[in-house]
Amino acid sequence: MIGFLEALRYTIPAIIVFITAYTLLKEYFAQEMKKRHVSMMEEKHKVSLPLRMQAYERIILLLERISPRNLIMRVHDQKMTASQFHGTLIRAIRDEFDHNLSQQLYVSSKGWEMVKNAKEEIVQQINTCAGQLDENASSTDLSKKILEKGAEKPANRKALEFLKAEARKSFL
């Protein structure tokens, strides 16, 4: 019995020391994992933030470039017929949009949907204006018609404002 009590006298403190060490080490490693996770998130943020900001910049540039006023100024050629100019405008919009398709990875689904809707509204606006002209109309006639129609309601304004607000909310 004395041997048993003697063994307990050494075993109980050893068990207490073991449990204490185990608890402290477990807590220490949990804290280290949290620190590592925070560090990884910070590093990820350092890499992704510039990419996301650049995506917002490119999408806003896309919307500005396909706005009827800017588009007409960029691609207008007085030698074209209205029909030729119509095709050129639609092709320019689609090329700009296709060139920036990958940017949808960095914006919200709603933001990208608004960009797509703005593009479609602009295309529809150009198609409507082209349909209202006769076959002998010039590119200048189509330009005037589009600019008159575009002055009523800029199709891309809502998307631009939404994306600007989303970028400010995400980055500032």
C-alpha cells in the first residue's frame, strides 16, 4: 500500500504537469494557426486588391468607351453609309466587351449584370436609330440620331454609378 501511495505521489503531479503542458501547447498552436491565417489573408489581400481595383478601372473604361458619344467620336468615318457605320459601331462595342470579359471575376454578379445590360441597351439604342433611317442615309445622319437618342437617357450611367459605389465600398 505504501508503494502505491508513493507511486501516486509522483504520478499525480506528473499528470497535472502533463495536462497543463498539453493545454498550454494546444492554446499556443491554436494562436499560431490564427496568426498564420491572418498573415495569409493579408498577403492574399495585398495581391488581390490591386487586381480587383484594376478590374473596376477597366470595366469603367469599357463603359466609357462604349458610350454612344465616345464611340461615335472614336470610330466615325464620314465616307461610310449609315449601314456600314452601324456595323462598325456594333462590332466596336462587341470587341470592347469581349476584350474585358475576364474582368467579371473581380466584380459582383450584380455589377457584371449591370455592365451586360448597359452594353445591350446601347446596342439596342444603336439598332433602333439605324432602323429609323432610310437606306441612303450617311454615317453622319446615324451619328446625329444616336446622339439625340443618347442624350435622353445615357444607358451606361446606372452601371457606372453602381460600379463606382461598389469599388469605393470595397477599397476605401
